[in-house]
Amino acid sequence: MKKLSIILFASILSFQFVNAQAITTHQYRKVEQKDMQEYLKRETTYWSKLAESEVKKGNLTFWAIFQRVGGENQAHSPNILIINTFNNMDKSNEIWGGVTDLFPDVKMEDMQTWEISTVTSTIYLRGLNNHTQGKNVVPDKDFNYVYILYHNSKNAGKHLAFEADKWKPMVQKAMDEGKTTLKGWGNSVIVSPESDKFPYSSSSYDLFSSMQGALGNTFSDDMKFEDGFFDDLEGNSAGPRNKHLYRIVKVVAAPNDSN
């Protein structure tokens, strides 16, 4: 289950869940380069197995670890993103101790990650069941890189309506016709925080099979946008969006959240 399953959080990566009570967290962490190999080893060897166990119990529907690719201020910026979708946030802190039951012969000091990573922020999101993927996409093969975007909109409802009514069907058509390097897309609402330092109201993600596809021209030269396609977004931006690229390291998803 290395890559994203589609339906992401109900269908792709991410974050779109049919269960309106489910909450997704984006937890950012800073890991020093000297510790990165060991950190990823512990996450994929031990904590992903705990996530699988909790998915089977119905406590989690999605778990993923992404490693940031490039970006500014790399010496001090978070470089790991952990994504979880919980069915009950009030019980979210109760599940992690179960790792010792799964690995009774391994010392906690050899599994824990808090001494080799620092949590820098946690974002809470609610899925909209609004996502799509190309008709010929094979998630295990095609979901390798993802852009995580946060949108700063004057009117979040207007932005989300544009994404649902115009952007999503356009992306679907482009993927099906082979006119984009995108392999999947989806969005969600940011529930918390809301502050001057974090002014974003919604999030979206773009899935790619390669770094070249993510960094190159997203749409082919013969891709045509209808006149006035972006009119609904005119004047609705309250500031720059936040966008960073990640390598998808490992994903665990509930069977109902895969395709």
C-alpha cells in the first residue's frame, strides 16, 4: 500500500470523505537530514503497521507519510507531512500506544519518532467528497508525487463552487484525453486554524506519477479553456496560495476508500 488509493479519503489521496464526521489532519514535522533515513524506516516499519491495525478497527480511514521535495528555507522548514483521517477526533490520541502490542519484542526507544522529529503545525480539514482521477490511472503505479495547496480566498464558498462545478470536470476531461500530467485531484475545507499566520480556508491536492510531470507544464499546448473559464475566480483571491511538492512515501487506506 505504498501509494495513494483513489477515493482518497474517500477516493484519492486524500481527503474527501463520505463520512461527514471524519476529520483529516495534516501534521507537519521537521526531521534533520542525518535522521531522515532512520525516521522514514520507523514510520514505514512500525507506525504504518499500527495504522493498518487501526484502519481494520475502524478508528482510522487513512494514513500517509509524504516527504517534501525542494522548497524555500529548507534548513528550517518542515519536510515531512503526516496525514491521518479519524472517524472520532476525541479518541484520536488513544490509538498510538498500540504499537507496543504489535511489536512486543521491539523497544519503544527503537520505534518512537518524537526524539528525531519536531511537530511544527497541525491543520484540521473536512472532506467534501469532491475528487477525481484519470480513467486509466493505476494508483499503485501512478500516484508518486503530490502537490498540497492551501487557498486564501475572500469567499471560500465561491472558490469551492468553482472547483466543483468547473475545475473538476475540466481536469477529468483533460486526464481522460491525455492532455495533462495530472493523475488525480481533490479538495477539502480547512476547519482550523484560522489566523493571520494561516489565512487559508480550503485545500486541494494534485497527484502525479513523476517529478517531471509535477514540475513541467501541467496541461498540453493543445489544451483549450473555454472563454471566461476563470471569471468566477476574478477578484476572489485574498493573497498568495501555499503550494509544496511531496514524494509519496507510504499510504494506508480503508478498503472502502480505495479504487
